Amino acid sequence: MRAAVLTGFGAPLSVRSVPGPRADGGEVVVEVLATCVLPYTGEVFGGRRNYPLEPPVVPGPGGVGRVVRVGPDATRLRVGDLVWCDPTVRSRDDALTPDIMLQGLSSRGVGGARLARHLPDGAFAEFMRVPTENVHLLPPEALDDPARWSSLVVYAIPYGGLLAAGLEAGETVLVSGSTGNLGSAAVAMALAMGAGRVVAPGRDRATLGLLADRFGRRVRPVELTGDEETDREAMSAAAQGPIDVVIDLLPPSAPSSVTRTAALTVREFGRVVLMGGVGMLGGADLALPYPWLMRNSVTVRGRWSCPRTANVGLIRLIASGTLDLSPDRIRTFPLDAVNEAVAYAAAHGGPFDRTVLTPRAG
């Protein structure tokens, strides 16, 4: 089969013939129809994000495809099924604290690295090998536009965070980083899950206007000034009531002070979920006041990606139209143009921009 191979950090991807994958017990081989190229992919491949990938490797987190081979222990999946391949892979030998990797992108700790060496290759290829439990059936209509459905990898992140927050219908959510690619997806996700109001802070006035135009009065944009007290007061005022949930999706380039300003707007007994990259490349730690946390009974938790069961709920939200992907701007590239796709994704990483690689299109 043909695949895009990362031979070393800083080197362009090389499209070449490589051995095709085989499915053993607990695994599935999928023909990749579409896979999303995330805006920061070039930073990962260039080594600037210090992700623990081990070249040579076929990268690419998750994708939409057709099942071509199943292991002997699969009881529901069939050859020909249209599926979503979730990149969040967990080890099977510790149910309480499994090791985790993002197939084709990253891993966590020593155990995650071992897992990544066993299942190294991602979706920038004609075929990929995936654990059976990471393969989820898609509705037939997804075949009409697999490129659009490949953005599941983007929406799954805030969906996992909002599930972790226990978001309830009618609650107010503040999305820290709302003008970014992931943050704007979180705005859409919160509304689809029933949030009554979403406070959307950011510095880009045009993007804030785009969010307001797309979602209407349930979204309350706030233009940030950089002054913590001023911005905190503005966000609280925009909510016109208590803020129940704060979810942070800021990139590594953002200072921790922006996350702190947003977190401190949450109400007593409120929940703060951290999913961004703040601090990953250095800088000040996130400093939240102990007395404020304790006396207001605030819950702060981290969340990396989403639980496996969340994929089913997310697919249902899209299939029902509750989460509408039709306004997203999709640009597709064939496998041979993978380096152009990576560059395009970096230059078009705004709200609802999706860059998609189509290894087996047509």
C-alpha cells in the first residue's frame, strides 16, 4: 500500500510503498477514505511541539473508512462496514489506569510509548490497523461526505471535556480559546449538547462576529483586552448570570494567565475542565487561589481526549443534525499532496476550517 511516512522531525513527509497491515486478534484493518489534518500538524512534524512520536512512522489521528479485514474475535463488525476510527487507544491490561496513546500523533508516558511502538501507524495511508474497540459504525449517509465526517476528531475533544464537566441542558458555558479551531468546535458542541448560553472570549473581533452570526443570541462574544480584572468582569457580565462550566482549549502559545482569568469566572460549585496546551512548551504554571477553590467548592479537572463510549453519542448528534457540520469549510487533498495539505492546514486553522486528506477517495 501507499502511505505518507514521517522519516524524521523537520523533514517533509515521504509518500512511498510500505507493507500493508494485517489484523490479529482484537484488531481491524480499515481502508482510509478521509482523515483530518489538524492545524498544528506542521508543528508536530517539525518537532516544535515535542510530541513523543518515534520516526519513521505513518502519522495521522483517526479517520473515516471501510472495514476490509476483521480479527477472529469481532462479533458485530463486517467487511464493508463504514466506520470511524477513534485515535485514542488504551492499553487492555489495566482497566483502572490504562496507558494511552493517540494513534499516529502522540502518547503518554513510558506505557503509552510502548503501546505506540506496537501500533505506530496512523491514517495518512491507504489502509490502517486499528484496535477493534476503536472502530465505530457510521450511518450510511456519512458515505456521501466522508471528508466532512472526518472532523469527528476535532469535535470529539470538546465533547469529551463537556461530558467530563457533566454539562446539563440550559447551563452557561465559557469557552476559553473560543476563536481557535478547537475552541470554536467547543462552542458548537456546547450548544448541540443543550447549553443555554455560551460565553466566547477572544481577541479576534472578526472571529467573534463569525461565532455570533452562526449561532445567534445564545453565543455572547467578549473581546479580551489582556487585563485580567477587566476581562474577568467583561466575561461575567456577558453571561448575565452564573457561569456553570469553563472549558479551556487554548494552544501552547497562550499564557496561563488567560486560562486563570477564565477559570475564575465560574460560579460556586462550578466546574473547570482543562484540555488545551498551556504550559506544554514552558512558561508559568497555572496558579489558581487555594482559598477560592476551597470556599467555592470548585471542581477543576484535566481531560485528555474523550472516553471510548463518547464516540457513539457524538456520531448520533451529527447523524440527527443536532450538531450541524454543513457550514464547516472543507478542503481536501489526495495522498500525494500530503505536504501541501499540512501547509494548508497551518495557514487555514481558523474556526470551522477543516483540511482533509483522502488516501482512497474514489
